[in-house]
Amino acid sequence: MSETATIQSGDEVVLHCSITLEDGTVAESTFGDEPIRITMGDESVLINGLQLALYGLKVGDRESISIDPDNAFGMPDDEAIQQMPRSDFPADMQLEEGQIIAFSTPDGDEIPGAVKQLDENTVTVDFNHPLAGHELKFEAEILEVIAKGQGKD
């Protein structure tokens, strides 16, 4: 591993990062905790819009940029807000506004939904990403870059 290697597609990167909303609310941060390890191009840990800010950085770099909703988690979609019969939920399940519930999709994936409204017959669930529609401040500090094809040995 070269200390001056810049981040490129396929590289493994160890970093600290934070995501802050427009109002200063910290949505996520690894600073003061364990860093994350990502493979550039794999969006399972960090979405592409946030990864784009990392390309060309090297060990020791600290970057802070604003990312608009289109390059982050998109804009909220009205079609992602669903009204569901209360009977679709277990009778003993306590529901309240703001509660996040895991739902299974027909193909077996799990997606979170936030309870927006409820009455005795209907539960309105928002399946939009909680950060959809927000401009984000993304800050990253690069701790290690392992070039694509290079082992840790």
C-alpha cells in the first residue's frame, strides 16, 4: 500500500465519515467510533453519491462537501407512501407515529417503513428513505487505501 495512492474504482478504503442534515443534525457518524471499510463501487455500505466524493483522495485527506438530494437519497416519492389495513399487522402489535417497522418484500428482501398516521382501520406507512429530500454535508477522513488487487499482506 502506498501512502500517496489515490482512491480509484475497486479500491478498498478505511475511513471515518459523517452525514449531517441542513439543520446541523448528525444523521450518522463514525468519528469517535470504529471506522468503516468499503470497496469503491460496492454500494452496500456507502451509496454511490457519497462514494463519488472520495475518488482522488489519499490517506490523511479530510474532505467535506455538500451533496444535493438527487446525488444522495433522492427526492421523496408519493408512491412510496402506502395505506395498509390495520388487520395486516399483528393484533397485539403496538403501533405509533414515527415507529420504524421492517417489512418483507415479495422477493424476500427487508425494507424499513415509517408509520406516518394511523387510526383503528388504516396505517399509513412511508417507505421513502429517511434522508430522501435532504441536502447532506458529507465529511470523510481517509485512514487507509488498499489498491484494487493488492492484498493486506
